[in-house]
Amino acid sequence: MEVFTFEKSYLERLKEAEAVLSWEGAVIPASQVRSEWTSYVELKIEPAGWQAIWKIPRVICEDLKLRYPTIVYGYVEQVIFDELKAVFVVTAVQDNDVHMPENNEVSLVELWPTVQQENSALNVDTTAECLDRLRFFYSHVWMPWDKDYDDDRDWVQMHLQARIQLACDLSKNKLSRPLALHMRTLLAEAKYIQQRLEYLELDLSDAEPESDDEAVELNDNGTEQARRQQPKPGSSSESSLNASTLPVTDLMCLHLRMAIIRSEFEILENPEMRRAYSEMQSNCVKRHLLQRSSGKTARPSDDLLIERAPIGHVVAVPGKLQEQLDLLLMVKEQIKPDTQIQLANTLQEVLSICQSNDDILLSPGKHTIKFMEHLNDNGSLRGLVMPEAILASVMDFSKLPVVSSSDEDSTLLVIDGDYAVSQIVLDCRHVRRGILLRQGTLTMRGCRLLGDGNSSTQEGIVCMPGTNLELKSCIIEKFAVGISMRPRSGAELGNVQVKNCHTGLELMEKTVSINLQGSKCCFDSCKLGILADGFAQGQGNSKKLVSYQQFQELQRSVLKCNNLLGNCTFNNCANTIRVSNESDQLLVQRSQQWVLEDELEGENKENTQVA
């Protein structure tokens, strides 16, 4: 099954948006933008009866405890033009264990019409092209705070061309990597907050007292039931007042964070301010290098930024004198005698000024970061502690080097080249993803990744196409997905424990190669040990989903399989191995990549799951 896809230049995108929002020179305020798109959609989109793929938003996946992204197949029963929404009826899912309402009220930008339609008389080509325009505008141009602009300001004149130019610059890597990643992170967070606000406000409105007629009408509407959290069994009406205070507090915090994002983004939206921001970052690095250059008093110059030999950065939290001396003795054992050493107070400081091939050594203690760059070029991040302490059954974080996020970022560490991490605890409880491996080979030894244990969308390690992962003596626990392998990625796992995850290991396509060295790899207390998605099964096996108890059974069942090596054990797993047949996928691989293009763009690349 395929969906309609479109390749357009940014100049074409600008002309399309101007055609929708043109008033022959008249001022178009922000409050009028939605009305113009509504009128355009009414003229172009078929009102009902067309088949499509629905990409379920993250907030709904979290409420329904589904993996994210999740896509399902169905048809549009009715288009609600005034709200730019549609009533979507789900008719097919990939996994029979996924349960969700049949009728759902969804945003039009979440729908991707399929090429194959049951009713050939429908003008689906025009519908798909209209949705493509609408999706680009609300994904890259319109911001959640735009609706709050004053009506006496011309929104189109002020923002349309500048926003599309910014989307072009981000796509073509015309901005510095730290600035581009920072802006993408702000945009992703703003859109997620907006979705969360809509659902919290919906829950609060549902909790208000209502008349009997309203209650009957609401209960008859199955569309919104999917988006409400049902009260827990045993809850009493006496606790409703206390229970309602949490959403109100969340709303206040989300509105405050949105205001902060808005003020920062509106500054960076200006090209001149973006240049000033990049120059300020560059000057900060120069000043730091000047201060570090043996007391030189010369003015900062570009000569200070010439690449130097790798050095070792030692990051130590405050401690007693003897503890610091013991720490330096351990540093002496781990580095070469002729290596230059730089002492630092915080890991964030080191990451902002170090070269990508430097070695970073961390003392026991908590190290918080908000990192806007990548790790690569054969550098390393090492903890100054024995490996046995990291892998102990009982952890004392105060005695271990722990790296965590200082904010609720999307990803803790982004790797885009060869890099090594050892003897480190990665506390991923406040991020959506622990490690994103974009390029190169990541080697991890004696590490522990810790998730929050509650999210249905959180991932431990995501390996993008063409990357390689080497794990030795590591523990990954309490994630929705422990390790996710994208097409053409590879991994070697030796003595790795994946514990208390919803899905321990996810193989997204038959081109993934995995080597479970020996039989020391273990999946412990996972709901599903291994998910193999889109693997060709042997002749006579046409089942939609196939389950196996041993890894060797999977090796024997997959056609022409020479990239699944080794063995592993499963302890207390509800399901060990599940395989979705290649011949029964909802979408072909090319269409699946297009559907998730907005998630795969730039640094914030998300994993893929077909429900």
C-alpha cells in the first residue's frame, strides 16, 4: 500500500501559501489565517469516503499506551471543515494486541491518502495535494502562539516568507549545527506542548458539571472517548477536587514554558539575530580558549581556533581532598602519560568548548547537561569508577558518574560519528530518547541506561540506517523500547541485559544485522523480548504475526537470513519473539518514510512503529 507523496521547492511552497492567503493587498491578521485555509480546504477536499493512513500523535499514543509513531489504516467518514478535522474510522492495524476506538476525530494534517481507493470516482489526487499544502503550513510555518497576535498586524507580511525561509535554512543546513538543533528542539517542544494543552483543556472541560442532556449527548459521541483518561477503579467523588488540581498545575506550567519558547524563538526567527547568536557563541569559545592559553594577554584571534591535539577533560564534583587525589590517581591509570589534562567544573562547560575527539572523564556524582551538538570523531566519555559498580543490582547514584538532562529534551546524547562511552549511568527518565545514533559506530562498555518505566513512547538507543552499535557488559532498563534498529543498521551485543522494557529489541526491517555474541545476552521481565518487523517468512507461513520462543527459531524461519547471529535467553518475558510478516505490512517502506518525514527531518529523528 502506498500514499501520495510530493516533492516541492521552498519557492513553490511560498507561492502556494501566498495563493491561499492573498487578499489583493489587504491586511490579513492572524485570526483570519485559519478561515482562509478552511475556505480553501472546502473547495479542494472530498467530504467523505476516501481511504488514508493516520499517523497518531504522540499525546494520543501516550494516553492509549501505544508506541510512537504508530500508523493505522482506515477511511474518512466525514470532514469537519470548520475545525480542519475529520472523523476517521480505523479498519486495519498491524498488531492485533493494539486496541483503540474505531471512530476518532483527527486533524487533517495527520492523514495521508492512499493511492489505492475503493471508490475510483473520488478526486483523491486533489485531496492529497491540498492536505500536503495544509500539512506543510501547520508543521513549518504556523506557530502555536500565532493565534494570540493582535488583529491590527499583518501576519502574512510579517511572518510568511521569513518562516518558510527559516524552514529552508534548517533543511539545507545553512545554520550552524548548535543553533539548528536548538531551534528544532524549540519547535518540537512547542508543538508537543500545544497538543498537550489541547488535551488537558479537553479533560478539564469534561470534568465540569453538565446537564443530563449534555451527558447523554457526550456519551453518544465515541470520538472523544479515546482521548479521555478514565477514572481509576476505586476512586471516589471526594477525591475529585484534589485530582483536578494536577491538570490545572500542568496547564499553568505548560503555558509558562510556551511563553518562554515563544520569546526565544521570536528573537531567533530574525536572520540578523540568528547571525548575532552564532557570533556570540563563537566569541564565547574564543574567550575560553584565550583564558586557557597559559596566561596569554593577546586579543582573541582565529588562530586560537585551529584544531589541536586531543586532550583529556576531567570533570569533578566537589569532594574531600583525599577523594580528589584518589580520582586523579585513577585518571593517571586511564590515560597516556603524554596526554594534556584540563580540569573542569561541569560537564556542560566541557561539552560547549571541547573538540569532538577529546576524551572526557567524569567523577562519581550527578552531571546535568543540555547539549546542543554531536559527539563524534573517535572521542570518548568515561566514568572514573569500576565497571562492577555500574552493573551492581543495587545502585547508589552518589557514588556513580550519572549523566542526565537539565531539561526535558527530546534526546540525551546525539552521536554522529565513531564514539565510545564507558562506565557511565545515563539517566534518561526526563527525556524521550536516551541515545540517537545518527552516523558511525558507537561503542559502549560497562554502561547503564535507565528509563522512567511508565512511558509507552520512550526509547533507550535508536540506531539510524547505516550505523553500528557495539554493547559490552551493559544494562538497559525501564524503556518502552530498549534498542531500536532501523533498516541497514547493525549491532553486536555481548553480555547485555535488557530489563523491564515493553519491547527489549526492535528490528525494524529485514536488512538489520544483529549479533548476540555467545548466549550471555538476556531479556529479563520484558512484555516482549524481540520484535522483528517486516521479515519474510518461509513458504506456507502466511500468518500476519508469528511468535517464537527461541532466537534460533527466528533464525531458521526467516528466508535468506544470514544477518541474525548468536543466541540469547529470555527470563520472565510475557512474550519472547514476535515477527510481523513482510507480505502483510500496511505500508511499503518508501511510503512509510514519507509519512514520517517530519519526524525524520534534521536531528530529531524518531523511530517507526506500525501498530
